[in-house]
Amino acid sequence: MKHFNPWKVTEMPSAFKGLLGAAITIGIGWAATAAWEKRHRIFGKKAGFLATMSPQKQSAYVSSLFALTGHMIKISGHMDEQHIAMCGQWFEDWKLNEDLRTLAIASFNQGKQTDFPLEVHLTRLKWTCENTPFAAKQALLSIFEAAAITQPLLARQWMLLNKIAVGLGLTTADVKNMSSRFFDRNRDKSGSLSSDNLDFRVLEAYHLLGVEEHASVKDVRLAYRRMLSQHHPDKLIAQGGNGDTIRQASKKICEIRTAYDLICRARGV
């Protein structure tokens, strides 16, 4: 079994490395930079806390933050110039030296891999934030910044933000408070969740059925029926399943029905 070395820097594919490197080294497009800076004024305080960390913690913080950011962007399925501008601005604001910039780029790429070790990076990032509460909130706020570039957010993105918050010792309330800085206070036309109606039980229900929160009523119903058919105990009985397997299937069916009912109530269906 291959073990993950959290301190190892992996090489980024040349195409993306060239794109990100060129944008940072040569200069960031004015429109993308302006759009990023407009949102960045929300932060106010810059990341001077990095200077108070040991070199080891600095490397761990930068590595895990950029890895989680890359993972968030991968989930969104879209990366554009504003993401590149954002990373470049972080480099400048946090006064990262060349070694840390190289580490950040490689870590960002690692976050986009299918076997990304999410729990490892959450544990390591929490360790770097010990005795520095602002560092944890800045990390979550930074990942929010990356997610907010492409809207509406997917249910999986909201769930990842909540998971990161919990992993850093923050709360769902912190997620809602931060989300209010980036998103409209009401549902937009696509039906995505805002900070006012954000309910992680509903997000988990969508995740369980394998659909996004903006899926049509028809698609949600089809996913529900497909899940019922896939996990129905009668099918396992016909296949000669044992008692434990059948009990687990019955429990799964209850979870599927609960999830569907929760989504229907949330939508007023």
C-alpha cells in the first residue's frame, strides 16, 4: 500500500504550471485582478500571522491551504483567470518566498487529484493553527474566496466548506457567517442555497441521492427511485443475502426515504 508523505512536493503538470506561473510572474490581467481585489477588501487584516509561525508550520499551512483550495476548485469543475489572480494576490499579500510559492503551486495541483488525502491536510492545517485562532478563520475565508468565484455553489462544495470548518475547530455558524460575505441573501434564480437558508441536513440529503441542489424535481425523483431499487432488501433476499446485509439494506432504505422527504419539504413539494 502506498503511503502519502504530507511533506513531499509533487510536480504539477506543465500545462497548468505554465499557466499559473505565467500569470503570477508576468502579471495578472487587470479585469481579473480588479474583481479579486473588490472581494478581497472584505478581509481587511492581511495574513501577517504567517510571520509568527515556525518555518515548518509556514510550509504546512501554505501547503494544506493551497491543496484544499485546489480540491475545492476541482469540485466546482471550473477554473478561470480570477482563480489564477487570486492565487497570485495571495503570493504577494503573504509575502511568500520562492520555495513557498513552488510548494503552493504543487500543493494546489495535488488537491485536484482523485486520491487527494483530505483528512491528512485537514489535520495538518488544524495543527498549524494551534494558538493562532485567526489563522483557522483566515484559511476557511480564503477557501470561501476561491469557491465564490464560480457561483452557484454545488452541494458538494457546501459540504466541503462545512467539513473544513469542523476540521479546523470552527462551526456551522462560522460557515454561514462567512457565506453571507460572498453570496446573496436570497435564493438566486438557479435555486442555490444562500446563507439564510443553508441547511447541511438538506445538503447531505442531496449528496445521499447523488444529485445537486439545483437538480430538477424530475431528476431528484428519478435518483430517489434508482436508489430505492438499488438497495431494496427484497433484491438482496432474492440474491441469497444474509441477515446482516439485509438489515443494512433496510437501514439504507430508511436513510434514502428520509433524505427524499427532507428535500421535498425544503422545496415545498
